[in-house]
Amino acid sequence: MDKRNRLILFLGVLFWPAFFSGQECALEGRVVHNSGSLISATVVLKNHGRATLTDSSGRFCFKGLSDGEYTIRVTMTGYSAIEKKVRLPEEKFFLHEISLLPVESSLENVVVTGTMRPVKRSESPVAVEMYTPQFFKKNPAPSIFESLQNVNGVRPQLNCNVCNTGDIHINGLEGPYTMITIDGMPIVSSLGSVYGLFGIPAQMIDRVEIIKGPASGLYGSEAVGGLINIITKSVDKAPRFTADLMATSWHEYMADAGLKSALGKKATNLLGINYFSYQKPYDKNEDNFTDVTLQNRISVFDKISLARNYNRTATLAGRFFYENRWGGQMQWQPRFRGGDSVYGESIYTTRWEMIGNYQLPLQEKIHVSFSATAHDQNSYYGTISYQAKQRIVFSQLVWDKSFLPFHTSLIGIAGRYNYYDDNSTATIDTLTKNNRPDAGFVSGLFIQDEWKINSRHFLLSGLRADYHPVHKYIFTPRVAWKWSLNDKETIRLNGGTGFRVVNLFTEEHAALTGARAVEIAEELKPERSWNFNVNYSNRWKWKNHYLGFDAAVWYSRFTNQIIPDYNTHPNKIIYKNLDGYSSSSGITLNFDWNVANRVKTLAGITVQDVAKFEIKNGKRQKTELILTEKWSGTWSVSYTIPAERLTIDYTGNVYGRMVLPLLSALDPRPEFSKVWSIQNLQLTKRFSSMLEIYAGVKNLLNWTPARNSPFLIARSHDPFDKKVEYDANGNVKPTAENPFALTFDPSYVYASNQGRRIFAGIRLNLR
């Protein structure tokens, strides 16, 4: 049977009730997005006064049409309208499949992170980048931490070759300068920032919003370099059941599921569970250390929504997270934990979180929100024990009020209690040598005014005042101006300040590996920053093509910055405020090209200059910061074959040179990294709106840092430095056994040691 006959037979079977009843469709079709049916889309025959809605399978039908040419116009909320010309009777028996383009590509999606108010992204005076789960599915990963590797200007940075903990760099700034929130609440605290991005169930995530640049004017300390806001799904709009199961050839296994259920007549519950297991050690670079940390973690996230009059908000969410991870010598077993016979880094992490949001039963828009988290960590880095506890309680009241015509104001009061205790030097009283937990309450007051000057100009101004028990009053103003040149072309100017109160754990994880001792040279002051950035965006659409362009130029200047000093002493990390200043400047470009919803291309490039400036011998001296790339690029190319319901995704990133942390002038490892790239390929087959399978290859080029270095971990054969000899001043002596005068050091890391691997998975979605 040839292809045409099979098609006619298929249509005949599919639509036999219509033929049987004698009511034949003259023109019929199906409206889809990514091969999934769109229900209740409006289909109009232009200039003929006829319209219909698509049914539960996305199909539409027009009867009783005479021969001739017709123009079909299809519209649906959340999607861009599309028109298509057809001619009867030549195309009478063809099923027209019409793909709609979501308006998220047209910058019309709603964001809240920039102003704390829901606003269309195109109308926001603050540039906000938004990424949906569909974006992250192009390169599936077991955590948001890994998923962010395909976001331009954002780089997940590993901080340890052994335990593989990490943080997020935005525009070249270290992880502590990035604030991470869930539904706008600062759940991921300084201690938890190392682990907080692992284990958030993907089925709970509605979108991720990113601000590049200071957001301290609204969010307070830690939002100095940028903000990542993970927004969970609305319980009412979530599917009944979703699941994603994935496995890789490296014996990694992931299960992620979401379940919605009713709790009585007015309450709805959404439960998310994420489980990840990797228990097979590999040592492909043959240094007797695990290439990737072994992990076993589970995260349970539950969110309850209460139906109230006038659609007022009332939600309560909680998450429990447990992880057991270890890395080290291949022969390590739990019985060696804390001993000096076999080296291992073993970390047990337990944390719980709560988030609540309640709109007061008043005519005014007043919301009360709160969050609470407890983080406990039981760790051994070789023989060094690290036991830490952190408790954070946060509450905020926000009043959204229009006082004057064309003015919308936001007034908020916030309070945050922070308790932190560990067994390191970070919480030791330097005078009495007694343990002294870091505990304190920081209060804040902020006000923001949005002034719609006219249809083209929009001005935002704001000021936040925080009171810290040690640093007293800290003020952070900001201003933003949006100029709409036309309906598609926009210029945004943003300026403001940021501040950050120090917590040593966030400064450098290498302080806990046993390789170096921590030395605090002075009483540390809060860091301050000034930032200015210009953003230009434009979009074009013709026929079935869509092109979006976004460019930004930024400059940030930091004072009192705390940069760990590795060079003064090979066995110490010395902390002090920078005597001078540091800066981050650069340009970032993003492109979004979509052709008939079949070929989708996202590409971006960032070029940056991040350095510190100090006065030495009467001259200003510029020094590049370690682990900061000079340039980077990301891309995602997707091709969809609607007839086969098949999508091919090719994703990747590329990074330029960066300075790497050496132990001494004798260290034979390269001082600079070479250009490196991680590329991935995936095929996704969609069987229906409820079922799809996917498979592919990660790290196609099989690239690892070991390719460009004689070794990664210094003295991996002597992790307890038992054979290291020192001179009278405590410096390492070169010997025949140790010709480069090194000590054990796993901090020479800038990318994962995990090579090429095959993955496969299945997704279920029950509406």
C-alpha cells in the first residue's frame, strides 16, 4: 500500500463517524504546539463570517464550502496568531496541521522578579530572562544546577574535584554574589547555596526567572551580582500527574514525579518527588580518585493552594531534602570516614523548607509571605570534620498601591533572622577561643514607584534601607527607565547598588578540603557595589519566521570586596577586604530564531572583563580573577518533524580562557585553561499528549579537563601529605619524591570530569 493510500485509509478510519452520518467536512485540520493538540483554539475563515473552535483532539471542521481559495486564521490565548491559505477542492482531502508559536518567544509572558509585581515581560522596566521547563528539556539533567549550563552568561562552577559541590556564576561573578530564591523567598541560604539547586523536583517548576545585575534594592543582601528566582507551578493549573524517568550509561538514575489531588472542596494539593542515584565509581583519568562524586538524594516538595473569594492568594509549601554524597580514593568505604588511611570526602545533608503566601482579606492588595529553613550538614573532608547548622526565618509584608494616576507603588517591610554555627574558624571567638554562633536579625524597609510617563516611557525608582546589628544602616537605591521605540523595539537603562554581608562558608569551598587553612586577616566589612547596564531588545516577524534579538552592556564596581588570597601562602586561604576595587564589565548578545515552529534556534555570546585593581608601589595594578572566563557562548537548535512527532535537539556551550588556581611557581599544571566545549544531542518521540520518550548523548566530544593537564588533583597519591617535607618557615621543600613542592589540593577544577555518556528517558503527562 503506497503512502497516499495509507493516508486515505487512516483518515477514513479516524473520521468514520462523520462519513457515516453523511456530514462530510469540506475543510478540516488540527492545531498543535510541539505536536501536542491545542484545545479551544479559534479558527476563522476570513471574509466569510465563519468560525469554530478546535475539539479535545485539536481538530476543526468546516462544512458546506464551495470551491475556491480560503484564508484560515487561527488564534489562541498565549500563542501568536497565524494565517494559512488553502484551495478547494485540490486540498479537500488533506488534514491541515497548523503549528502555533507560543507568545513567550514574543516577550509577552508574565514575569514577577524584576518588580515583585506581575507584569508582561515586554513591559518590565527591568530586563528579566525567563526559561520554561520546555527549554530545560532540550538537555535533561537531574538538577537545576546542571540545567543552567545552557543559559548565556550563567555558568555552573564546580569548586572541588572530589565532592563536586558548586555554585552559579553570573557575568563572571562568584556564586556568593548570586541570590537564589523559590517563589521570591530566600530559601536557598548561604550554606545551602552549595546544595540548594540540587533536588528541586522539575515537575514543580513553572519557570525560572533570571536578573543579571544587582537586585538588592528589593531582595536585600546576597543579590549583588544577580538573582535566580525559581517559580513553582500554580496548583490549580498543574496536570493531574506527571513523571520523568531517566538513566545514563554511567549508571545514573533519576525519577521525578508530580501528583495533584483535591483536599476537600476548597483546597488543592500538588506533590513533587525527585530521586537521584549514582553509585558506580569511575576513574577514567587514572588518578585513583572518583571522576564524579557518588550521590544518593531524595527531595519531597508539597504545595497546598486554598480557593478564596475574589481570587485572593493563599498557598503553603514545604520541602524536605536529604543527600548522601562521597568522593575520594576508589577503595574508600564508609568505615574509612574521618580516618587517615584512605582519603574520602563524605557529606550528609538534611534540610527542610517552608514557604507561605497569604493575601489579606482587604480591598487593598496586601500580601504577607514567609519562609523558614533548617540546614544540617555532617561532613568529613579527609580527617577534617565539618559540622554545620543554619536556621533562617524570613517574613515580608508588601502593599501594592496606586496613589496617583499613572503611578503604581510597592511598599514593603522585611525581616530576616539568621543563625549559623559550625566547628570551623568561622564561628570561633578570636579572643576567648570559644565557639560563638553567628546569629542576628536584619530588618528592611523598601519602597518602589513605577511611573508610566506616557505610552513610550516608563520610569521605576526605588530605595531600600536595611539595619544590620553589626554594620548598622545600609541603603541601596535603584532606578530603571524603559523606552519603547515602537511596539517591538525597547531600550532599558538600569542603575543601582548592592550589598552583601559575609559568611565565610560561601567564600571558598576549598577551605574545607583539608588542603588549606583559613586565615582572617582583619574584621571583614560588608561588600558594596555600583552597577549600570543598558539593554536593547527587538523582534521581527514575517510570514512563518520569528526573530528576537537582545543585547546588554554592563559595568559593576565593587568596594570592600572579599577575594580569597591563594598566592601569599601555599597552605592558606587568607581573607580580607580588598584594598582597592574590582570590576565586572562586558557585553552579552542573545538571538532567538523560529521558523514555523519547526526549526528553533537560541544562541548567545558573552564577552567580559572581570578583574581587581590594587595600588602597589604607587601604581594601579590589574589582576584577573581566577576561574573567570573571558568569553562564553551557548546554543540550542531544535528541529521538529510534525508528521513523525519527532524533535531533534542539539545544545551546547563553549568557554574561553580562564585563570586557574596553581599552588606555586613550580606547579606543572597549566596556568590558563584552553577553549573547551560541552555539546549534547537528543531525540524526542511524542506518541501523544500523555507520553513521550527521549534518548541522546551528553558530552559528544568526550571532553574533560584531564585532557589538557598532566594531573588535576595535586599529590593524589599522598592525600594526607604524609610524605611532604617543610622548611623552617613552614614552606614546602622540593624533594626527589615531591619535585614540584606541592601539597594535596583538589581545588584545581573548572569543569566536570564526566565524559561522554548515553541517556534515555520517558515522560508521562496526565491532564
